[in-house]
Amino acid sequence: MTALLKSREAILLAAILALLALIAARFPGFVAPSNLVRVFTDTSPLIILALGQMCVILTRCIDLSVAANLALTGMVVAMLNTAAPDLPVAATLAVALALGAVLGAINGVLVWKLDIPPIVVTLGTMTIFRGLIFLLSNGKWINAHEMSASFTGFPRAEILGVPMLAWIAIAAVLLLAVVIARTPLGRAFYAVGGNPHAAVYTGLNVGRTQFFAFMISGALAGLTGYLWVARYSVAYVDIAGGFELEVVAACVIGGISIMGGIGSVGGALLGALFLGVVKNALPVVDISPFWQLAISGSAIIIAVAFNAQSSRGRGRVILRRAEHRT
């Protein structure tokens, strides 16, 4: 029971349930099953991106280009759809995943082979990707009437009353949970992030592991790019502008340490859901949605401070034990 109370995931789940209960006290319709499905669907892009960002942060890196990757991939598949409206949705998904993975691989190669700090690399590629969108589109928008019905209809198609967008987010959570917990690559993420020097002595290639983390993040960002553009039926240069802050916030709130090596898929999921509930609740309680950025930034600071305090606490216990032995 004590371990459960100390678990970040348990605390965050309790916070989400308490927030829902608080909102439901005044607006019971907010917790209606149909509305909760809508909230989860609205949060699905954030969930998918947070899963990819989690892989990167676990390896002591960060990917600030995810929103720009989303926007560039979304614009490319939207332009592809206007040129070939009969292209199957499966092919569009494959293009989005492949292009996103390539963009992520660019980040990974620069970090791995040139040893450039990840924050510098991804800030640079974030700007480059946004510039490429403008060059490709000449600054023009692609609107709903230019997209095919199958292209825009896929994320909205429902199975058992749940939109396909939400099902894809669920599938991504399950897939990443298996990768992180059951594969050598997942274990390598923790080893590299926990102690990169020790990881080298165990035969792990730190740069290659970080490269694969960036590729996963990029592929998920590319997938989200198609889903985002198709769901909202619009593609433009500034799509998802600033969304990278929410992605990082979801990870940090979910207990994924920015120092690497600590975190879980469940934490990333709950962190994203917490922000999703807050975002959807703000209009209900007559608070401007523009407060979302301020809330996300504040949540990052609080979560990092909480992690730092927890780390200092563990350090003091170790020192006391060492002193006791002497």
C-alpha cells in the first residue's frame, strides 16, 4: 500500500479522478461516457506524441521538433491526397510513418554522429521543418473541400462507438508498452538514460540507441500528422504550433525524468490524459483555453521540482546508511 501511494502513476490517476469529480459536481454531463470518449479522442494526438517523446527522454535526449514534424508530414500527405485522391488510406498511413521516421532519423544522426546536443539539433530541425512547409505549400492552406472523403473520414470512423483516432492511440500505447518492457531496445533506453557510461561497458551503443529513440518519436509524429490534418480537415504552416510544450509537459507530469532512465508508458499516458482533461474542462468552467500554455508550463516546473526533491530524498537516505555503517 505504501508503494502504491508513492507511485507517480497512482498519484496522477488519483488527481485525474479528483479533477473529474470536481468538474462533475457542477457539470455532470462532463463525465458522461460519450463526453469522456470525446475527451480521450481529443487527447489522442498528445498521447501518441508523448509516447515517442518518452522514448527520447528516457535516453537523456529531448525532441523539440515533434510538432514541426507533425505539421510537415501532415502537409505532405494532404498535398499527396489532392494529387492522388484515390490513394488508399493504408498507403497514406505508410507514407506518414515513413516520412516521420526519416525526419526523426535526421535528428538521431546529428545527435549520434556529430555529437551535437539534442536540444540544439531539434531546435534547428524544428525551424527547418516549418520552413519546408512554407516552401512546399507557398504559404497556402489545404482545406476540407480539397481532401477526399476517405482521407478525412478515416480518423472519424467509429468502431464500437469509439473513433479510429482513439483506437490508434490505444494501439500505440499497447505497442510501446511491449517494446519498452519486453524488448532489448526498450531495456537499452533505460540503461543508456540511467548511466550511459556503464551502458557502454555492457556493450550498448549509446548513440545508436538514441538514434532509434528519435526514429520512433519521428514515426509517431508523422502518424499523428496525418491523423491531425485528416481529423480537422486543414493543413497549413503553423499547424500544431507550440504543441511540443504540451508533449514535454505530458511526459514530465507523467513522471518521466528529464535526466533520463526513469519513466513508463503508463506515466506518459496519464500525463497526457491529465492535460487533456484540463484542456477540455477549461471552457466548461469559463476559463480561456489560452491558459493551457501557462498551465502546461507551471506543471512542468512543479513536476521537475517534485522529481528533484524525490531524488535528494533518496540521496540523503543512502548517505545516512553509509554513515551508519562507518
